[in-house]
Amino acid sequence: MTARLTKLAAMLDADPTDAFVLYGLAQEHAKLDTPENQERAVEFYDRCIAADGAYHYAYYHKAMSLIELERKDEAAATLRAGLTSAKGARDQKASSELAALLDQIT
């Protein structure tokens, strides 16, 4: 486990629903870029989204991990859910980026 993962895991122990920490853990796992770590990243992105559905970039990066795992249908569903959330929040930047990635994979 990397030093960052160790620190983030300790922070998560203090608050298991901290969306920022969950997102950070997901990002660190995704960076390690092995199938096992991409799976862990997806798990942490899911927990992040459950903790804060308005964390729109968690949808984007979850989709990226799913693409790496060759699960494009799940990635597209994730992007659609994120797009719905981002549009509802009037987050134009996230909406645009989610839609662009969705267009690339469909």
C-alpha cells in the first residue's frame, strides 16, 4: 500500500462517509492501473457517489475505470447517471465532460 493510500485509509477510519476521502482513495487506486486496483477504484467511486451524489467527477472517473476494465456498458450507464445529476445541479462543466466521454464510448 502506498503512503498516500495509508494516509487516506486512516482519514477514512475517522469518517467513513467523507466523499473527499473516498474520491481520493478511488483516484489513488485508479493510478496504480492494475485490474484489481481499478476494481477497488470502482468500489470507492461508488461509495463516494453514495455519500455525495453531487460529486460529479466521481461518475466520470468511475466510468474511466470501467472502460479500463472493458465494461463499456456499465461505464455508459454511470455516465448517464452522472449527466442526470450534473444537469440537475446545473453544473455545465461536469455535464459537458460527462457527455463528451459518453459520446466517445457509444
